Amino acid sequence: QKEVEQNSGPLSVPEGAIASLNCTYSDRGSQSFFWYRQYSGKSPELIMFIYSNGDKEDGRFTAQLNKASQYVSLLIRDSQPSDSATYLCAVRGSSNTGKLIFGQGTTLQVKP
Amino acid sequence: EPEVTQTPSHQVTQMGQEVILRCVPISNHLYFYWYRQILGQKVEFLVSFYNNEISEKSEIFDDQFSVERPDGSNFTLKIRSTKLEDSAMYFCASSLAGPNTGELFFGEGSRLTVL
């Protein structure tokens, strides 16, 4: 069974701090990796994607990928209360249909 | 900005009834998906659809489920005889690029409540 694992949290950080969210996956053939943000009762909203080992930065967000360790992370710098949400890690595995496998999500709380 | 639209936003139905959930993917996208999320649980893959046929389906997607793209713009999910455990948020998603690249964009979801 192909799995994506995340710590469900909640992860609580003060406003302005760096939030670090982690994800591991079991399928070594996985090709691409996505972070979605989901507010309560809403749909997943794409934040970032990463395909290659290393870091990818977009504004306050940095995604990190280590395929050897099967590990993906998302760093949020200068966290704001509006960043409070559940962050979903999603992995596109080795099947050739484009489907994503989602983790349980990590709830982030940014306290003013 | 183009978006995936879904209707209805909320549907309440009696157990055993048929339900059709509708989606209009982003217009130039080629790959279409249905996912569901039971309250408090993870987002689960149901089915992927490309070139007018199912490319992959999960164990959840049994004979009670079907998908269709009847007119080149709508993408529908039908549940033939709903069960209590079908109560969930159903998300449609679409992607422009091929199966190994390309981001999935999700609609706002259709909440299905089966009584």
C-alpha cells in the first residue's frame, strides 16, 4: 500500500516564526510532490510543487525534497495568522495516470 | 483566473437514491479526477479520466460509481444507489499536462449528505 505520512499536529508557532511541515512517502518511484493548503470546509489549494531534489522557493514558502530519504518538507517563513490551516502533502506515484496520494495533513496554528 | 466549478455545493439525499455531481473543469485541461474527503479524514482518490475513458480507479470506485463527460465540458460523477458511508465532500480536479507533470486544480467541492 502506497502511503504518505504526515504528523497531524496541531503545530503551533508564533506570528513571524518559521513553520516547518514534514512528509514522508513510501513509493520510491514517486515523481512529483505537492503541497496544498486546506481551510476548514474548503477545497485544497495548491501552494507549491517540486520535482527535483533540493530546495524550491516561492515567496515565503520553501519546499525541500530528498528522494533518497523519501522526505518532503515545507517551510513557511514569517508565519501569519492567515496561514493557519491544514497543509496537505500529496505525492504523484509511479502509476501513469496522474493521481495524487494525499497525507492526512498537518494542522498549523499561527498565534498572533 | 480559470477555475474548476462544481454543482451542487451541497446535496442531501435518502439512502438508496441516485446522485449526480457535476463539474466543469478548466477549459483547456485534459485530465480529470474525482476525489472524496470524509469529514476529518484524508483526501482519497476515486478515479482519473483521460481521452474519454477511465485511466485508473480506486477500490472505493465500485460498480455503484460511474463517470461521464457527456458534452465536452461537463464531467459528472454518478452514485447509483447511495449508502450512508457515501456521505463526504466530493472534489473534482483537472490538470493540463500529462500524468507525470502538471498540477491538479481542485473545485470547491460538493458536500453529499446521505440520510
